[in-house]
Amino acid sequence: MSQIIRYLIPTIVGIILFISPVPVGLDPKGWKLFAIFVPTILGIIFKPLPMGPIALLGLLMATLTGALNLGTEGLTGFASPVIWLIVLVFFIARGFIKTQLGTRIAYHFVKHLGHKTLGLGYGLIFTETVIAPVIPSNVARAGGVMFPILKSISESLGSSPENGTERKVGSYLTQVCFQGNLITSAMFLTAMAANPMVQDFAAMQGIQITWANWFLAALVPGILSIIIVPFVLYLIYPPEVKEFPEAVTMAKQKLHEMGPMSKAEWTMTGVFFLMLGFWIFGDKLGITATTTALLGLCLLLVTGVLTWKDVLNEHDAWHTLVWLSILVMMSAFLEKFGFIGWFSGHIGSFVAGWPWGTAFLALVLVYFYSHYFFASNTAHVSSMYAAFLAVAIASGTPPLLAALALGFCSSLFSSMTHYGTSAAPPLFGTGYVPIAAWWGVGLVVSFVNLAIWIGAGGVWWKILGMW
């Protein structure tokens, strides 16, 4: 595709939307921002420029057209604690790499699971499943725990974007880590920040969600997704090298050459477990996940594990700060200006009078795929969950079934884009998976997850007596 066409498509779509009449009942600022948000996303897809400049162009147009005030609205995304949590875990992951602790962990993975790439994929997703119930931040898991392990495993097996060998194994493992993060976020009430919001919104409508009934309802479809999705990824986005007959021997040799852990590795280990403790218990102490990451980075700087130059040289982190802050800000103001509420209201009126099963399926699909408009699970849940739950119940859907199914979708719908959840940017930032592949693979996985959770999950929920 020529560079001119890459510019033209987003521009033409933006102009058409911008000059179109504002829909009745919608704030003109909401329509203006929508007319800028869509071509911004198209620009990110078609890539006439890198993501950072595209996002800055979107911010510029939103300011010039009066959709946003730069000082009081346009720059608010840069103050988001979630954004800074993502940036901070990039820096902390550098500590794993610099000290070679990540490499050591990776070699242990390879030592036990390294015969086949598929085995490594299952090893990573099982690790994610074990830690998900006790780390309530999916970005902390993806960026602070899984990212350094993933990167070290891939590089130890000779797979690196810098060398053009990303498809050897790293691209596949990156997608397994990402999709596994979303599956486990859906399985446990305590695995993702937006899940307790779901619980609160359901309670406001008289529906009691507990850790136990959430987990029980998610158990069968969650296990099926954990088993099936890595294999589907293996088929649709396969690693170039599927077997490493020499990998186990290589890993044992490398561990022998590394010798005992260094002082820097022990320091990194101590800081990591301190952060892990605060990520698990910090909410009870009033310490947020972002504060925990900031504490970890400061300790690494004070102890000399990292230098300020290391932080400044972490270009992917600063790049992510720019493009993600702008997209999150736009998403938040689409909700604030009433665009999301207007959209939800029209869907509710559209399904009125339908049989409850048909109506609920339509609501699930719209709720799920409207996540293309969001750069945050929390923003999506806060703006649409309660409205869609109310419409589902009014259509005759059993209340607990509606509340839990929409709750599970509130994690799974992030599979499709590289900006839809805070867990995506650290993994996307590795460079192992290009945007087109990320979106294409994510769309296929969304079909698989919906088939599992609505299909097999529906049967399981029938057995449980939920409908």
C-alpha cells in the first residue's frame, strides 16, 4: 500500500464523519471527538507514521476543532496512574534483563519445558493462571512478571525483533502471554481492576456476585480457553521453530556457565518479591499498584541495579507514554461527552421486544465488539456495563447469568487491539507482533473465546442452574 493511500484513508473517513450531521440527542463535542478518534485508530492501523506522531496528530486535531481544550482536557491522559504503571513496569523489566535474572528464569523454563514451543506456551499460560488470583492488576502481571520472562526465553532461543527472527518463537509466546492474561483476568474476581466494579454495578441492581460464584461460573469455560487458545494460536500464528531438541541441554549448559546468582540478581529478586507482596496486599494498606511500581523503580535506582541512563534509554516506555495517554484520554472523553451513553441507549431500544436469548446474545456481541472504541477495561465497564445489564434484565435474561456473562466479557473483549487494556502495551512494545497481526490474531481469538464462553459456558451455567 502506497504512503499516499495510508494518509488518504484515515483523512477521508475523518472528513466524512466530521461534516456529517450530529445525531439527534448527542453532544456535538462527542460527535467531533468520535470523528477524530476513528481516523486516529485508522492511522495507527495503516501506519503512514509511527503511533506516537499519529496520536499527537489526533490530539492536535481535537484541539484545533474545539473538541477538546488542550490544557484542561487534552493532556489529562498523561496524569493517569494506570499509564504510569505501564511505563514503570517497562523500567522494572529492564532490571530483570540487565541483571540477567530474567535470563536465568528463562533458562529454568526452557530446561523443564523447552523441547517444544507449544510446551513453552503452556508453561507461560499456567504461570499466569497461578499468579492471577493474587495480583489484582493485569498490567502488573503482564509487564512486571511475564514480560521479562517472555523476553528472556525468546532471546535465549535466538528470537529477537532486532535480528529479524521474531517469528522463530517470540511472536507466538507474546500472543500466548497476552491472551492468557485476559483469560485469567476473566476467571477470577480479584485478577483485574475492573472486576470489582462489575461486582458493585451488579449489586446496585440487586445481584450478588461473590468470589466463589464468579470462579465457579468461570471454571469450565476458563479451563477450556486455557487449553484451546494456545493451540489455536499455534495454528493461526505458528512459531517458525516448533521443536528445540537441543534446548534443554543448552539451558543446562547456560545455567552452569552463569554460576550462582550475583548480588544484583539477589537485589532484583528481593525488590520483585517486595513488589509482589504489595501488589497482592497493597489495597488493604492503601498502597496502589502504581505506587508499588514506583517504589520498585526507586529501590532499583538507589541500589544501583538501574541507572538513570537506563531509564532514559528505555525508548519503548516513553513511546508508549505518548500514544497510550492520548488514546486513553480520547476514550474517556467519548464517555464524558455522552457518545457511549447515546450508543448504548440506541442498542437498548433496538432489542426491545426480542426473545431474551436472542436479545442477550445481541447485547453481548455489541458490548464485546464496542471495545474497539476503548483504551481501558475500566472505562468500558464504567460507561456501559450497568446500562447493558439493565437492558438484559429488562429483556428477560436471568439476572445472575447476565451479570456474570457481561463481567467475563469485560476482560475477554480486550483481545482484539494493542491498546484495549493496560496489559497490552508492555507486550506489544516488545516488537514481536506487528499491529496488523495483533489485530488479526486478536479478532480470531475473540471468536474462539466467545464460542467457548457463550457455547460451552452456557451449557455449564445451565448445569449450575443459572438459567
